[in-house]
Amino acid sequence: LIPNFSMSAFTAMLEPMRLANYSTGRTVYEWEVLSRDGEPVTASNGVRVIADRGVADAPHLENVVVCSGLDAQLFHDNVVFGWLRRWAREGAHVGAVCTGAHVLAHAGLLNGYRCTIHWENLESFREAFPDLDIQPELFEVDRDRFTCAGGVAASDMMLTEIARRHGAETAAAVSELFMHERIREGHDNQRLPLQARLRISHPRLIQAIAEMEHNVEEALTREEIAARVGLSRRQLERLFRRYLNTSPARYYLRLRLERARLLLTQSTMPVTEIAFACGFTSASHFSKCYRDMFTRTPRDERRVRDPAGNGGAAAATVQ
């Protein structure tokens, strides 16, 4: 467990194994909870979880799973990284849930592997590790590495693993006990479809918003968006007013600024680079728009997140 880990991802990963034991009437899975030093670890919701032992005292392991959550990009612990690399060398399957992919990437254990991470962290993860094969999947299993978006997606990954090892009937029985309606596949979407997320059904409006989401770094003009969805600019304006009570320009601006907010709080990218990555042509214009939208400047946003002013992974380095 990494400090500030996601309790939802942690329990969603463990409970299918417990229920597999219950369903089959035998112990098909065993696990231990490890921390760096054997001390309890506090989750992002404030609950402290007791560790069975520290990593140095771990028994033989077939699988190692890193569970993290908030601020995983700041975690730099050479003891943990070395321990993970050791188990990878010894043939263990090494994986991560939620933002644990950050830890594996920092340890150099995702080079040459497909991987994924929670959708909220995708862009900052790609910026931090541009050479990795990062997919927007629910979960990825690539040879002896596995990564998962977190949340209840950890259940889907574990149910898929239970089906592979113990059969579809066992996985279905566990899923029913879990009241998990459907075992999602790895390539399923992490996020709700736009129609459900925004509670709109107009196909061209949905298409226009999708164009905006897919073109953040090189922002489109309203005319370009309208042309791509087969509307005039005026028709596009009317759709946004009718269904979302805003203008296309205002909606697009908020979308780009929210992307910038994620990069500010989840990466160490310079503010100027974030501005360009979110479609702004100058840092000063970006700063003004950001302040108008969120009542604080980009640098203030980062200081709120990191009051010590350390900024970046080195702040949490443990030798």
C-alpha cells in the first residue's frame, strides 16, 4: 500500500478473492497486506489499514500489486522501487490498481508493456512518461504486468482473472455475490458515455462535444466544430444554449481549463507547457482565463496542492 491509496480500489481487488474462496468452499487465494516498513498506511479517505509486514519481510510472492491513489506521482521511494524490481526479476507478476501505474513506471517496470491508469490521470501520466504504451482501457494485462484504472474496475479485472484460473461459473458466482451485474472486459470504456454523463441525447451535440474533448491541445474554431458535425455555426450555438445553457466557446474553454487543472495538480509540468498543452497560445492569456474561471491563478492552484513549494516527485524521495 502507498500512502493516500484508494480504499475503493483496494477493497474492489480483495473482495472478489475472498468471495472466490467462499464460493468454492476452499482457499484458492491467499494474500498479505504490505507497507514499506510494516506500519499502518492511511488511505485517501482517512482510514488506516494495518499491514501484515514490511516489504523487506515479504514471503515468496507469485503476484505483487501496488495500490495507490492521491499524489502517486509524488511517490519516489528507492527501497520500494528496488523491491518491486527484484520480484519482477524473480518472475512474479507485478501490477497496479488506480494510480499505482505511476509507481511501476517510476521503477522502470512498464517499459515495453501496455498499461493503463485512471482516466483522470491519463493526460498527466502521458506527459510524465511519453515513451510508454498507455491505453485508456479499463484494465490491461500484458504478459507479466497488469494495470487497472481503479475504483470498481479492479473488481472486473479480478473477476476476469478468476474466470481464467477457476472457470466462468466461479467468476459468475462471485459476481452475483458481489451484486455486480456484468463483468466488464478490459477494453470497455472507463468513463460514462457522453450521453449519460451530460444527460443529453442530441447526436450532433454529443458529436460536437466529443470533437472538443479530442482536440484540446490544438483547439478547433467554432466554425471547424460545426463543419465536422454537419451544422452551421448558428445551429451549433443554438444547440448548446438549448441543452447546456452555455455557448460552445464557453463550454470548450471550461473543458480545456479543467484539463489544465488536472495537469497542474497531477504533474510537475511548467505552467507555460500546460498552457500550450491545453490550447492556449500564451501563458499570460491562460493565467487570466484560469483566474476568471477558478478565482485563483495556475501557480496559486499548484501552491494550494503543494504548500511546501516542493513541486514534483523529488519532494517525496526516500533514499
